Amino acid sequence: MLESGDLRKGLKLEIDGEPYVIVQFEFVKPGKGQALYKCKLKNMLTGNQFDRTYRSGEKFMPADLEEVTMEYLYFDGSQYCFMNNSTYDQEMLSAEQVGDAKVFLKENTVCDVLLFQGKPIGITLPNFVELRITQAEPWAKGDTAGGSTKPATLETGHVVQVPPFVNEGEMIRIDTRTGDYVERVKG
């Protein structure tokens, strides 16, 4: 059990059977009375946020969360299939659970899948992924009027801005936290 004195930003709690994360936290000690803990909570299943104030002495349940390393196998048209690397069990995640990460997912990508009470609720991609460019405009030497980047379509269908010297068919490294081009991959 956690107490109100344990509250801090990033702490994950279980409230009414659902996992919440504290996204903002403020400790307030008025001149008279009990200390107050003002929190902005985000539901990890729905994404809804709300403010709640707790008094000192209140108790909380930590969320039953576990992160498991899994490998992305395939997309069946409606769900994404991941395999646990240690037990070989397969889990299906919806597009909402995968979220924005789907634009960087390709087969055999190893990810961390967040489980709540044994059920998957979201994924964390590695910081960098390597993807092949399937479409990019050719670069004409000396062409600087068009700016210093050009759009390139990746094998996942996502479009990213790359330097003009990067060509179609090359492998590039993408930072999944920002979605930006990092470098060409020698291969």
C-alpha cells in the first residue's frame, strides 16, 4: 500500500480497478489544517485526465503493471500480434493500444509491452529503429532552392523528412521519440 506522502509525478496507481499515472503533482501546506496533495491523473486505458486532491494519511493501491519484452510478428487487418520472447505466448493488441507507434513497426521489431493485470495495454518502441526508404525524389547536385530536406516514404508507409543526399532503397535510422531522421545505416 502507498500513502499520500509517497505520491509523485510518474507514479502509477490503481483507482476503481483501472491504472492511472500521475502527470502533475503539487504539495500544498495551508497555514491551518492538513497537507494537501494535488494531482493530475491520466487513465492509462482511455487517456482521460482529471484533477484530484488527496489529504495526508490516505492510502492507495499501486497499479499491477508489468513490462515484458515482446517481438512484433504481424498485423492481421484489425489487430497487431506480439510474441513474448521468453514464453512464446502471443498477445493481440488493437490499433488504439499500439497508438502512434504503428508507423515505426515492422516485422520482428522487439518492443516492451505494458501489461495491466496480465493484459496488454500499450507498447514502448526502442529509441531507434532502422527502416528502408521505398520512395524518395532523386537529388540534383547544386539544387539548394528546395530547402535542406525532402520527403521520403518508409517501408511502413510513414513519410519522414530526410536530407537531399539520402536515396530510395537506403536504410535509415529513425528516432521513435521524435519521429525524425537520424542517419543512414551502412549495410
